[in-house]
Amino acid sequence: MAERKATPLWDGKIVRAAAIDSLRKFDPRIQAKNPVMFVVAVTALAVTLIILRDLAAGAHRQLAFEMQIAIWLWITVGFANFAEAMAEGRGKAQADNLRKTRTETMAKRIGPDGAIALTPATELRKGDVVMVEAGDVIPGDGEVIQGVAAVNEAAITGESAPVIRESGGDRSAVTGGTAVISDWIKVRITANPGETFLDRMIGLVEGAQRQKTPNEIALSILLAGLTIIFMMVCVALYPFALYGGTVLTLPVLVALLVCLIPTTIGGLLSAIGIAGMDRLVQHNVLAMSGRAVEAAGDVDTLLLDKTGTITLGNRMAEEFLPLDGVLPQELAEAAQFASLADETPEGRSIVVLAKRAYGLRGRELGEDGAQFIPFSALTRMSGVDFHGHRIRKGATDAVIKFVEERGGHAPADLAAIVERIARSGGTPLAVADNARMLGVIHLKDIVKEGIRERFGRLRAMGLRTVMITGDNPLTAAAIAKESGVDDFLAEATPETKLRLIREEQAQGKLVAMIGDGTNDAPALAQADVGIAMNAGTQAAREAGNMVDLDSNPTKVMEVVEIGKQLLITRGALTTFSIANDVAKYFAIIPAMFVLGYPDLQSLNIMRLATPESAILSAVIFNALIIVALIPLALRGVAYRPLGAAAILTRNLLIYGLGGVIVPFIGIKAIDLIVSALHLA
């Protein structure tokens, strides 16, 4: 898996750009999208206006103190803007890297008469057909309609190893900006300029199309509700103070309000969501929405294909099983000779097995005037004809039919061998010479190394894994047992995949689906998290809400972990934000009312110097803690597969308790500095 290099957290270029962008975010239209910080901005403006009024009137009562409160309130808003701008800046850095992959490309457009005309890529339109040869850059997103070629996709994926793109399969989609390094392909363009996959990537990683997720909206409503409650509390405190003979100024009430409302999480909420999508981009996974990232963290059921995901995708020859009366070496020699022209991984593995097991040397293709018969979907066999021998290997029923047409018959022990192979999860490949059945080649799906452990980790996360395959139930059951998957769906069709997803969702579960083919598109669209392989078809990429640029289906574990990390980070910082209000309460309340209610001095457990220094110290800490938590918001809280109860306990012990202790230490330290500098 090729991962993009993570941008350094405090990259100088990003920090400078974020500082400038944070000033633009003082726009009231932007501030209004964050209720908590909008309240802070409004109150900061109100305090500023009061100070200006007092300056104009010549009043100098506590002017320096109130000016410091106003300055730190504006700094609080600025730091929140900076946190969001930092998260967006990392996405923009990724987008700048993608823009560098764009080149001015001349396309070889094929006209209706078959003539080729050089055309600027910017003039291509959906439906145009272009020829792309070795050394050419693919001029736009499209589907291969003819030919096969090796394509270098490093510009998009960062992976230097070339990949094969060909027509008629699930590896037919190509991306503009990638380069053909061998052979040729004809490509039908599937996107107009400005609508390409690269354009969508740039827009998404920049955050321009990022919308708030349902979870984020719900949390925003909660924070807005808490803000309203504390506003009512602060208003109610004013007459209470007058009753005790304490005069409260508006700046002091504002300081109390800003310190009590959840400004910490309010200032970091947007940055947390943007950073989650950025972490996916670093793993070469493009999320079409923040909703998809969140849903990945709550997935209950994961559906994944067998071939290429659980198994290597290429069946390998495991053993030769001769029938009664046939020597093992005779079967191996016939199978090897029939496979010499077979360039598939299965065919090559048969040649290698015959050489390794029986010392048979591969013969020359032109030896003995042999005529090789390529595999055909119609006959489901391949083979070789030479000197009266007609050797065929292929599907058991097809080879039996071939033998019977020549007067032979299937031996009694053939069915038992075929069934044994199927029960073990393998694929039987029968071999015959004219009317004589020789035996069976055992082709085995090779389960990927470490896949059982990966499924174990998914199980520890609470996910149920379901393998989807077109194999028969016997083969599917054997592969499922070997790989450690929880369940399987055999002989799957697009309709059965869709039905399974809907059944899971009807039980209140969130479902993730991995696919790459056109037949996967309905299921990808129905799933809560549809992860399409970039190497797959255009239909699959458009149906999913995530695209894996590396086309590595096992990467789903990282996707789920990042989704869970996003949710855990948001929960942890919310816990910290609410908990640190406790310390600020002990700092400000005694300071505000100690003159009218001397008994409240016992609550001044931090022994802060003066009421003014206590209030100013709390306001300063309230601003600085946002900056201190930016690295945690951007990197995320480390994820470990724990249950919900364990995660809640950890949040309370680390971030809840820490949210109480850290402000006590921080406010006291700031108070000592404020007192030493005589700022209050």
C-alpha cells in the first residue's frame, strides 16, 4: 500500500497561510456557522464597544483590565479560526500536490471515420474516443473499450509499480493524468473538463464541499444548548450580585460566560472533522463526504469479495490427482504440455508444479508440431493437439462431455476426487487425452498471509465480516473457515448482495461494502459506507462514497480505524472541554462575589492573587488551551479496539480528569505571571 507522506504538523508554509486565513474567518457569515464561537465574537465586540464608549466619555474605571479581557476574547476567536484554518491548510497542501500532476496533454481523438486527430485534452467531451499508446498521458477519465496496457498511476496513487488496464472487465477505468508505459488502449472519455476525478479530488481535499455530518450537527446543537443555558445563568447572576452589594460590569459577566460555555470543543469541532478526512487522504482513500468517515467508525457489518481481498486472486496448482490406472507422472506431463501456452497464473503454476514435483522439463512451444487450443468461455477448456493426441484441461463437466463425445466415459472415482477438492475450498480442473480421462488438477485459492489476524482485529472492533463470492457453498465454506471470516454469501449475484445489505440495515446496523465491478454498483450505493476500488469500473467509483486510490481492499481496516478515531477524538475533546469548566468556575465565581459574600473565599482553592487576576487568568487560559489542543485535534486520539464502556471510562479518566486538573495548574501559573507583571 502506498501512502501519501503526511504533511508536517507545524509546516511553516501551512502555518503562515493558516494565520492569514484565520483573519478572513472573522467574517460574521463564517462565524455564524459555529454557534459557540459566534457568541464569543459577539461578546468580544460588545466589550470592545463599551471600552470605546468609556474612552470617548473619559471614564477610566478598570479600563486597562477590561481592555485585556477584550483582547483575549478576540484572541480566543482567532485561535479557533486558526485551528480550522490549519486543518484546511493540510488539505490544501494535498490539493496543491494533485494540481502538479496536471499537464497540458494532446489527445489522439478518433473520429467517426476512424481517423486520428490531435486535440487538446481540454477540448475533449464525454463520449469521445481516444487512442493512448506507450509513452502517452491519458488525457481524461474514461473506460478502456479496446486493448490492454500497463499504466503508471504514480501521479494519483503515489505507487510506482504499473498496473494493468484492459477492456471488458473490472479493471477498465483509467484516470486522466496517468501514463501508459507499454502497449496501447482505446479509451472512451467519461467526464467533461472540470468534472474529472482529479477535479473532484482537489475540491474534496480542500474541504470546499465538506458539509457537517449528522453527528457533528447533533453535537453543535448540544453545544448551542449549553451556551444558551450558561447565558441565562450569567444573566441571572447579575441581580444576585446586586443583592449582595457587588457591582458586576458587563466585561466581567462576559468573561464568566466565555469561560463557562464549551469554547474548547466549539473552537476545535470543525478542525476535528476536516482532519479525519485528511487522514484518509494520507492513506490514499478519498471520502466523498464527512458522513462517510463517521459512518465508517460506526460500521457493524463489512461485506467483502473473496477474490483479491481474502485470497490473492490467482488460483495456484496444488497437486495432481490421477485416476485409477493412470501414473501420476503421466497426468503431470499431459497437464504441463497443455499449459505451456497458457499465460494465466493458473497455467504457469501447473507448469511449475510438474517441474517441481516430477522433474519434468518444459518443452518448446513449437515442439512436435503441437497446436495449442486457447481457453474459450464457450468450451470452458484449453489444451493442445499433437500427433493424434488431443489433450484438454478445464471444467470437469466440460471435459467429461469432451470425453463422452469420443466414446469414453467418466471413471467412478472422478466424482469423489472432485467433491473432495471442492470441500477443501479448491477448484478441480479435469484433464483428458481424447476419450481417456487422466485425472484432476487441484487448483487452490491462496488465502492472503495475515488475513485471519486482520479479521480478528476487525472482530475486536465489533465488526462482523461477510465474504461474498460466486463460488459454490462448499468452496465458500472452506475459504471462510481458513480465512477466519464470520460468515459468507455463496453464488452471489447483484440482487443477493443488495438484499443482504438491506436486511442488515433493517436490523439497525450500518453496513460497509467493498467492490470494484459494475455488478457491485447497486450494493455500493445502498451501503452506508461504499468503498470503490480506483482500478474498478466507472460505475463502481460513482456509486461508492469512498474511493481507494491504491485499490487495496484490505485497507478497509484503516478506514474503519480512522472513522472510529474521528468519533473518539470528538468525544474525548468534548469531555475535556466540559470538564475544564469546573476549574474555571472555581477561579471566577469566588473572585466575582467575594466582596459581597466573604464566605466564598473558601472556594478560592487556587489562592489566586486578586479578583481581577483570577478573571483575567481564566480568560487567558481559555484562549491558550485551544492552541495547545490543535495537535491532538489534527492527529486524533490514538485508537485501540476497546468496547464502548471501556472507551467511556478512558475518556473520563484521561480527558475528564485531565480537563479538571490541567486548568487548575494552568490558571494558577498564569495568575502568578499576571500578578508578577502587575497586569491586573
